[in-house]
Amino acid sequence: MQVPYDKGGFIPAGQVGLVGEVGPELVSGPARVTSRADTAAMFGAKPTVNIYNYGNDNVNVKQSSDGKSIDVFVGEVAKRAESQMATGLRSGRGEFSSALKDTFNLTRQGG
């Protein structure tokens, strides 16, 4: 099946156009249709990834061979956050502990 707007174009007001890269889709005008090639070119650009590490944590970055996927690992930050949350819960202090108390109307028992 050939899609009439595969190369882009304009669907006038009051008309319906057939578009869709995966399957047929009807679009009511007025609408501007971006071609499949132009859409692929827009998404084909290499991504820019900014990582701001304000601590002394190790950051590992892995990029797939096709350049479409970038994974950022900031391991120590997550471990430190988890430790601080646990300490706050045990002591009954800190923002996380306060949020739990306020949200669920909790009270501390014992030490």
C-alpha cells in the first residue's frame, strides 16, 4: 500500500489525507505532513547528553555502537541517598521521614 503523503505535503482544510509510517492513519486538514525521510533525519541526529556531577562520585557512560543509546551510571549517588534515607528513617529525622509521618499520620514508638 502506498501512502500518498509519504513524501510530505499539506492536507487542505476540510479534506482527509492518508499518512502513517507503520500503518495507514487518517489525518484531517488543515495539516502539514513531514516526509518520512525528513522525520528520520530529525531523529538521526546524535544526541547531546549533559551530566552534571557536583559531588566526587564516579560516573560511567556507555554508548551503543549505533550512537542511539547513551546510558549514564552515577552509582555512588544512589547508594549515598539510600543510606541517608535509611538513617533518617531510623532516627525519625529528615525530609523523607517527615513526609512519611505527615502523609500516613505515623508516630514513632520505642527508641
